[in-house]
Amino acid sequence: MRELRVRASDACARGDACDRRGRRRRWGARERGFGPSSSDRARRIAGSLDDDDDAWFGSCAVINDVLCVVLYGIGVIMRRVSGARREAFASRAVTAPGVIELGDESDDQVVWKRLGQQGVDKACELWSAVNSEAAAAAKGAWAGVKPSHKVFLSDILASPKRNAFVRKWIETDVTYASFIGVMHLGCLLAPFTFTWGAFKCFLAMYFITGCLGITLSYHRQLSHKSFRTPKWLEYALAYCGALAVQGDPLEWASSHRHHHQHTDTPKDPHTPYEGFWWSHMGWLLDNEATIERVGDRSNAQELAAQPFYRFMEKTYMWHIAASAVALYAIGGLPWLIWGFCVRTVWVYHITWAVNSVSHCWGSQEFNTGDLSRNNWPIGILAFGEGWHNNHHAFEFSARHGLRWWQIDMTWMVICVLKFLRLADKVKLPKEAQMERMRFAPAGGASA
């Protein structure tokens, strides 16, 4: 097992500067909606429909009433989310100068080393070291909480700082939980609103928001500056990311930079050391604890200096509402359910799985000193983001699938943009860097 290294002198010098989802019915299954057609209504008035048809019309009326209530509820929740977001970040203006450049190998940060098979035996010793005065000054402390359980089928000891549910819930927590809950409830209508047109809409929005928006724009371009595009294209891709309902570009990039600054330490916003649930989505529902770690937006100064990103931060929820209305106007209820609710929840859990699954299960090729793993199912579903150990080894790299067999759809898109001369300054690790970071083969070196 590799030892935990704490550099107290560097921590004192750097301080906090080193420190964030059958069959089609005869009388209503239309591509644009779920209710009866105009010809059906005319036949009803003429009295030519049978009892089954009357029952179907009654069901449609109930569903339409429920839909009105759901849409009204979404509107109320979105207004509350917008207000809560403004209140949460109003007092956290971006004032500190400079930009934290990620992927700097010369920045030897204080980190937690991965707990191996002997971790259980030495858990108390490790926890004591992490809670030392020097480590607390550099990376925060666990407030005296000790290891409590192992994450299922992994070697990770989880020790939550706070109770996930039995705690004080502030208004923002309730608002976020309500919106996420409504999206999941909307998915329950998916089997009853399925059409091939709606499913194609789901696939298209999955690629637009998940690949172009989150992985290409929010993650690799804005958070890590892995490549450069013309400003008009950068803003267009960032807008695709906003439609994923995971926050505005400034908030997302800043929070992610905090994650890399403090990966798997007490100041990481979503480390599995606080439990799988916390790393997956619990951190999103505890705004008080999360904002304490990622509320400082000064690490994204260059984004905050651009009017477009400030505009998106102030008007973010209106763009989400407009996208939902547009989907309903184009394709009716099936497009709203599949293109908005199902797609949002699907992209939610795939993105969250990068934080949770890819920090708990998988392989490690590179010695990153954290829990990041290469997980091939997440690598495919998340458009290459699941090659997470590769990413944490070379945060600046535009390519995450460094092996030929590691499928990386986002890297393929970057290659297309580069071919079209729409992307330049594409950053990749050198072979010497990769060799230096690789674990030595088992039995390949003697002590």
C-alpha cells in the first residue's frame, strides 16, 4: 500500500489557494400528442363512438388534467430553483484574480492514497494521519468521524460527514429534491407515451446535451481547457450543456475544478469516502455542505469575465423551461416525456455515475493517488468519461480513452472538429508522461 504524504510546509505556504441527472391506441396515439384527434371528437359529438371509446376519452381527460397539474408544478419548482440559486450565490461574487490551471504536474498536492487490501487493518492509522493538524489545514478535516462501512464490492471505507436524510433541509435542498423527483415521476409515463418519434427525440437530446453539452463543452473545454474553438461554437456547445439541467456553465466548471483540486479529500464535493450515495447524488441535495466546498467561483475567473456566461447564470432556468415548452409544442406529450423527463434523468445518472461508479469500481493503470478508476460501461454510456483513471492522471488531455480499445465518443467529435478546422490547441499527454505515471507491473521491480 502506498503511504499518505502530507506536506505541512507546502500547505502553510499555499493555504486555501490549493484548495466543488405494443400497440398504438386507435383513438389518440399521435406523434404530436396523447389525446384524441379532431375526427374522434367529431364522432363523439355525433354519438358514433362505442363504450370503449367513451372510456378512452375519459382516460384522456384525466391524463390531460394530470399533465396540466404537472406542468404547473414544474413551473413553480423552476421559479423556486431560480430564486434559490440567486440567493445561494448572491454573496459569493467572483473577486479573486487569476485562474487555477489544472493538470499541472508540478503542483504536488496533499492527497489521500487509495486504500488497498490492507486498508481495513490500517484504517484507524490512516484516519488519524488524515485528521492531523497539517492535513486539516491543507484539505479540511472529517470532524472526527471514523470509518463505518465498506462500499459494496470495493476496498473503499466510507465515512459520511452528515446524515443523508435525517438532518436540517434548507429550502434549496427541498427545491432540488422536488425537481429531481418530478423528473423521475415523469419517467413513469414513458411506457404509455412511447412512439418511435419520441424515442428518436430522446436519442438526439441524449447526444446533444450529454455528449456535445456536458462531456465536450462543460467538461473538456470549459473545465479543463483541453482544446479551443471559435467563440460562437464554444457558446453554442455551452448552451447544449445548459439544456442538460445540471447547472449553468460557470457553476459546473467551477465546481468541477474544485473536485480536481481536492480529489477524494474532505474538501472534495463528491468523494465516495463519504459513501456511494453521497458521491452519486447526495451532495446535490445538501446545499449547505456542498456550497461550503465549491461556493467560491474565483477559480473560474476567465468564464465570469465573459458576458455570455454571466447571462446564462442569471437566466439559466428560463432556458430550461423554454426547452420543455418547445419539446411539447413540437411533439406533444410523448416528446415532453421522452425528450425532457426521460432524457434528463438518463443523463443525470450517467453523469453522476462518473463521480460514483468510476471512483469505486474498475481498474487503475496510472498512479493518481486517488480513487479514480477506468470503468468500461460508464466509458461507453458517458461518451468516454468512464476512462476516469486516465482522466485524473492527465486532466488536461482532450482524449480520455488512451488505449485503442477504450471507446471515447467525445474524442471522436474533437477529431472531427479539428479536421474541419474548428478546434485547435488540442492537448494530449506525451508517452514519457504516461510511462512515468503508470503503475509498475506486478513483480516487475524488486524492493
